[in-house]
Amino acid sequence: MAQVFNFVERFSQVSDTSVAGKSASEMTAQARGIDPLTTAAIINGTDKYGYHDYTPNYFRVLKHLRDRPLRLLEIGVGGYSDEDRGGESLAVWRDFFPMAQVTGLDIQKKTLPLGPRVHIVQGSQVDAEFLASVEAARGPFDVILDDGSHRNEHVVETFRLLFPGLVPGGIYLIEDVQTSFFPRFGGSLELTQPNSVGLFAQAMTQLSGDRDGIFDDVASIERFHNMIVIHKSPASGARRNLDASPHLLRAGEGIGDRPVKVALVGGAKLPAAFAGRDVEIIQPDWSAEWGQGPLAGLDLIVAELDTPKRSKKSSRSAGGAKVGEDTLRSLIGALRTDGGVLVVTATDPARDLAADSPVMQFAQQRFIEVDHREMRVHFPDVAIDELATQIHTIERTPDALLFVKAPNDWPSNFGYDARNPQAAEALANIRAVLAHSDVEGGLVQLLQIENRFGTPEDTRALEEKLGSMGATARRYFEHAVAQAQRRHDQARVGALLTRALENYPADPGFSAGMARHLIAERRQEDAMRVLKEGLAKTPSHRVLNQLMSKVLVAQGDIEAALPFAREAAARTPRDQRPPLQARYAKMLTQVGKWAEAERYAARAVDVTPNNDELLAALEYVRTRKPDLQ
Ligand SMILES: C[S@@+](CC[C@H](N)C(=O)[O-])C[C@H]1O[C@@H](n2cnc3c(N)ncnc32)[C@H](O)[C@@H]1O
């Protein structure tokens, strides 16, 4: 963690544009065009970039808030049941927002040294009373991010509980919404409610008309791969202006010195953001030859749906009801493929952008299919529209709808594929940014990436670098121990586990590893001491109990081994339990506890009938029981 704080100092002391004082990593990132939020994600080692494509999108959505003294709440600290694991994303928010107070919320207890601006609270994301107390103590929040359980009913309930207290103009972010399609998270292909993508896709269609109560204060909704962003109105009834949208500005990004090619359709006006820019404007008809000649590779199309009254006056206009799926497909087809933007506005949004209008029906389906890659994880045969890989962003305000056309094919951690061009580019970015870094968080995350996708030489070199830095991250020890075990380098295994246990004395995995190492070294007494210490901290740990039983049996003390063998069997997943139960029943017979052995084996057979090992154990006990002999 010391290295993390070094980075924080450097990072917060320099402004974005200054070169002097920037770390080599930051300068590399800047040279490669990587935004500062993604840079912080790489350096701190969160999977919000790499295995996911969140941070570039977050940067667009959040960059204007960077120097504000805001209050940010993230649900889900990470690291699950390990008290001292996780917190990578909290470190990113802390570093990216130098004036922010950051609150992390997790159902598990967390003790992480993240500095004075980060505060972690323990509780459930669906406990209304607890959330109210967090808001009272640490809120009101300007930004809320739900990266918690990802269960659909939780995501929806948490939004209902927390959105009302979000400050006016605040931003609510939801990650990993692809779980909307995953049965084990309560998801389904039919988006059976409560379902996060289903709920927000519908809410998006209703923004210009009657809304479900909680959506009254929604100014806009944005959709990206695996995530949804909800903007709260700055004041009651206030509307968000699409002219200020960072996604609209993408239309002019990366085009060099040439003019922005804009098509205005149906009486649409040039958005204010492009006033004074070098633009080349054409005004084609709705029915023009979209995708041909000058109507191909457009940077921006603004199309205004017109009411019938106005359409009578203008030959270029079309009633919203007449503009359907085919027209929208033609317009999107005419955009350039790396950031072209289509904006659909309407003179009468309540009619032409109504929930049941063809435009909104089209948008709703595209909103769902943004997660096409993950939909296929559980439902490989699902029919997906070919546009899904090209719609990068959808933004909806009450009076407009925006599509960004750009590659949307990043494989998330579900079904990850490192050969995918977008994923490969992200890995190259991570490697380049961390080439000269000495920040442990990022390097440890990279170590895991190299271990999966890199060469053995690169992985080894990185492991050695971390070793020579005196790395103390748990993931570093786990990796290095596994590698030393693979090489049968017992001396290194012992040395690493000694250091790991100095840093993580309560970690049952390291205790178990050390006990195994000592058993292999025939140091039974030392193994016993390590196991006793480990079991004092985690009495129910399956492996520790199993090893303790094994050591005691090896010493001939079966009586003493019994409670550990029983606990180990009880803590083993049901499908793997029978061999341990059979062994325990036999251990009971070895110390003359025949009646107990019979009861135990019979109960195990009751729970898992037809298991050969258990049936044999029961048979063994019954046929050899002293009173039957
Ligand atoms: C995906 S991890 C968070 C990762 C972290 N935000 C990051 O990007 O580094 C999810 C976390 O949510 C926590 N969690 C699960 N169910 C929860 C609940 N009902 N309430 C609060 N937190 C929960 C888990 O303990 C876990 O640490």
C-alpha cells in the first residue's frame, strides 16, 4: 500500500496537462491517448479496465466533476469475505477525484488502509435503514455506483432506495448489468421483473411521457456495454440538454483537421456544441440514398421528427410515426463506424418519441442488445441483431435520443477472450503503462493477466520485480507460492509463506499452505503449531481441519483427530463429501466407537443414498460391529 500512496501524492500534485512531475506511467498513458481515469484504474489494478471497458465510459460521464469536492458512494468494495482484500476501485476514485470524499459499502467487513478521504461501511445494499444511516452520515451523494451483489432484485431495490436521496444533478451508475441475462443473478432472456436492463430499457422509452414515480426526477439515461447511467434532474422539472452531451461531441473526435460532416434532416438544427466549428452541412431528405456518396461515413446526423402540421409545410419533413426501423437503420448505416453520432429529436417528443413509437421500440431493443456478448454466454442461440456490435452508446433525454456508432464487442470477464482486438489493445495499454511503474496494485493485477495470457518469461520477470520491490499484496504471495510449488522449490515456498503469514496472519489459505509445506518437510510438530494458530482464527476452515486430522492420524492419535475429521467433512461441498464421511466412520471404528460409527454412516446414506463409498462404509461397520461378531 505504501507504493499506492506514493502514486497518490504524485498524481494529485500534478495537473492533467503538465508533463513535469508526471510519473513515467502517466506520461506513457498520455502519449497513448489513455484518459486519466483509465490510467488510475491501470495503476491501482482494478478490473474496471481490461477485463471490463468501464473506465473510458466513466471518464466521459464524470470528467467535468473531477475537481469538485463531491461525495461518492460505491456499493461493493471487492475482495468478498477477505477483510483485507479489495478496495482497488475506491483507490481509483480517491485518486481521480482529489477533492472527493469516497464511501465504500460492502456486506463484508473491510479493513483497508486507503487514506483519510476513503471511508468504508459494512451493511447490505438492500437494508433500507442502514442505507438511510449511511446517507445521513456520509451523504448526500453526488455520485452513486452500484457494483455490489449484481443480483437483479438488489440492483432494482437499491436504485429505488438511493436514487431519491441523490443530489439534484447527481449521477447514478450501475455496473455489470449483463447479469440481467444470467439466471444465477435472477436474470433471464425475457427480462422477467425485477430486472435491471428490462427496467431501465422501459424507463428510457417513457422519458417524454408519463413515468413511473421514481423516474420523475430522471434527466437522462445512458447505456454502455454492461452498464447503465442515470442522471438526476438538476432541479424539479429541469431537463437535460443533449447539446451538453459528451457523447454528441464524439462526432467530432479523431477526425483530424477536416470539417465535421453533418447531415441535418427534417428541419433539424446544428447542435450548439458545433457552432463555430469547421462543419460541412448537408440537408438530405428522409428518403435520400443514405450510405451512398456524400451520405456515407458521416460524423453526425441530426434528424428531427416532425408533427403532421409542420410536415405539410415542408417536403423535407416526416411525421414521427412514419419514421420507423428501416429509416433509423439507414441513418445509422450512413455514420462513420468509429464514433459517428445519430441524434433523433422531435418537435413533439411526447408523440414522436412516445414509448410505443417505432423509434422508441427500435431504441428499446438496441438498449437490450448492447450486452449481446453476455446474452450469448447463457443463451448461445439467442437471435441478436447485427447492429448490436456497432451501437456503443445510447443516450436518452426527454426530447432526444442519441446513438454512438462505434465498436461494441469488448468481451467482459464473462466469456473473456484476450484475442479480441479491443481486449488485446487494452492489455497492450496496461502493459505499456505499467512498464515503468512501481505501484503494487496495478503490477499485481498485471501479474495475473500475464499469468493467463503472457509468456512464462514475462510472468517470471514481473514476479521477480514485485519480489525485489518487497511486494506484500496477498495476490502476489498467492501467485509466487503457486509458482514455487510448481517448481518444487521448497525453500522458496517456505520463505514466501513465512512472509505471507507475517503480513496476513489470519489467512487460512496461507496457514494451510505452510502446514502442507511443513508436512512435506516432515516437520509434523511445526505443522501442528501452524494449524493450531490457524484454527484458532478460523475454526471452521475445511482444509485446516482436514490437515489437522491428517497430522494427528499420522501421529497415531486418532481420538484427537476425530473432531477435525468430522468438521472437515461437514464443511466439504455435498457432492465431494462422501469419501470424507466414509473415512470418518472408519476412524470411529478404529477407536471402538462402533455405535456412533453406525449412526453416522446410516445418516450419511440417508442424505446421499446410492453412494458406493458410503454404502461400503455402512456395510463395513454393520458386519464388523462387535455385538454381531
Ligand atoms: C464485484 S465486487 C466489487 C469490486 C469493486 N467495486 C472493484 O471494482 O474493485 C462485489 C462486492 O459486493 C459485495 N456484496 C455482495 N452482496 C452485497 C450486498 N447485498 N450488499 C453490499 N455488498 C455486497 C461483495 O462482498 C463484494 O466485495
